[in-house]
Amino acid sequence: MAGIYIHVPFCKQACHYCDFHFSTSLKNKAPLIKAILQEIELRKSYLPSNRIKTIYLGGGTPSLLETTEIQRILSKIESLFEVDYQVEITLEANPDDLTIPKIKELKEAGINRLSIGIQSFYDEDLDDMNRAHNAEEAKVVVQNCLDQGFEHLSIDLIYGGNTLSDEHWMHNLETAFNSGINHLSAYSLTVEPKTALSSFIAKGKKAPLEDEKSIRHFKLLKSMAKEHGFEHYEISNLAKPGHYSTHNTNYWKGEPYLGVGPSAHSFDGETRQWNVRNNSQYIKKVAEGEGYFEQETLSKSDQYNEYIMTALRTTWGVDFSVIESRFGTDLLTYIKNQLPAISASLIEPTENGFKLSAQGMNVADTVISECFFIEN
């Protein structure tokens, strides 16, 4: 079954590492919500199936929306699609937005899963990243959500930053695993082009990041997760059994999804679309009913490469039967011929394919690129 992603492009302030599309001005919030509702209507026939298993409000910071605005979006989806009775509805939120009244409102509105951008439980890290919340807010927000009946909680943490010591990273993990959450997303801090972090490093205002530290932190993540009963089911995602993110799992498995909002991407199995990355242009072009997205048709080799890229990030890995049924015997033969050239220490066999080993996860991009099919 398919999923719907809603991109909410507003933030209180700009995190130094972030390269997602967002605005720190809310002046266009009302017309943008109207445009999102219009786009849902325009795109109601995009997906191969009308049945929706997951709805994900990401950003940006969707928790900046009023609950009534969130309800309008969900109501529009429910009026146009067949929403599964066990639908997973996730909202990304920052700790400073999740007051107890707001948490209650979100639950009553139908949100049944929260993904909270904590990033660290130390003020020096939060200041270094230019986060809008503080460590105290980070420490109490999970308990407040649990107290209000949210059973499905995920938090984000970031590792590898210059201000984060090995000891503090271990404490962040210990705090997270003992907080009552059942899902954790952990990301290595990266320097993306045109971000404040990139500029600071280029100007010598901040030291370059240390690859060795990120590798140490990743190893600590894996070992401590196992000790606390969390399964490392995707390179950046860990969960207790039965609590994997359905929305993200479907994405990694190549299920179709509709992306709505400025900069949002969509995939129907054979084509990919991406919306204009500008709020004003998005509002204007959606109102006109055209010109708000670009599209490409994916060749079989493109689809194969995307499958390799997503599947190898997961605990399930690459399935030879999927390659044969979706992409043909030629690409199945190709991938099998590629495997002997990849170090045996980086991959391990599965029942009907292969996946990254623990060591391979440290160089995932390299292994994935060696499995790609490049047309001449």
C-alpha cells in the first residue's frame, strides 16, 4: 500500500547543518496550507492504488502548524483516498513546540506517531547546531508524550559533531534507550554544500569534522542498541521489535508514495516527480494547476540502481528474486558478477541475496556504488 508525505517548509530558525527546504518566516503559512490542500486534490490519481497505509508530515517543522491546520490536511486526504484503518500518521516535531496542551491536541487530531528532533541532551551541542530548544526541554518531552498516551515515539540524535565527546554520545544513547521510546533515528553530522556549517568550516570559524569520531560513534550506537534490545534495521534507524517506521520501511522497499508541498518528491514505481523548491512559486503554480513539479521516467537500470541504493541500507538487503522479477535476468546476472569484486568483509549472504556486514555499514556508499549499473 502507498504512503503520502506532506512537506511543511517552516522553521523557527535555521539549524547550521540543514540543507532541507524551509523558511523562517510564517507570513505565507495560510496560502501555503491552501496550496497543499489544492495539490492533494490535483494529485489524487497519481498513485497506482488509492489505499493509503501511511501519512507522514515532515519538514521543516510541522509542529509549528496549528492543530486545526493539521486536521484540515488529514481531512482532505481522508476525503480523497481510502485510508487504512491501521494507518500510521507521523508528525515530526521539535521539543519546544510540544507543550502538554499541544501534545493532547495532536493525539486528538489523529496523529499516532511522533518523531521528535532532540539531536542531543547537551546544551553545548544544541547551541553549536543552532537548535531552537534546550537540553532541559529535550529531557522532559518524551515523558510528557508518554504521559499523554503516545505509544509510538521516535527521536532523532546526531553524532560526530566537534562538541560531542565519546562520553557524551554514550550518555545521549543511554538517555534515549532508557526514556521509553521504541524507535531511534541517529545521523552522522555531515557538511552539506551551501549550509551555515559548510561556510563556517570554509572560513575557519569551525574545525572540520573528524571521520574517525563518526566511525567510533557509529560503533557505539550499534553495540549499545543491541544491549538495549533495539534492532538496527536501517543504517540510521533502530527500533524495538514491532516498532519499525512503516512509512520509511515502505520507502526503502520501493513502495510508491505521493509527496505534497514545496520540494516534496513522489514515486509511482516508474516515474519520479519533485516539486518546485520555492514557497511563493509553489503557491502560485499550484493555483494555476500546472508547472509546480518536474518529472522523469526511470529506465529499468535507473529503477535497479534505486533499489540497490535503498535495499542495501536495510537489514533485509538485496533480494535476488526481487531483482529478477522487477528488472530482469540481465541485471540479476550483472549483480551476481559484481559480488566477487567486493571485499567479503563488507557484505554477507542472506537466504536469497546479500546485505552489508557491520563493517560494510561504515562504507555503505562505496559498496552501493560498486553494485550500480552504469549504462555506456
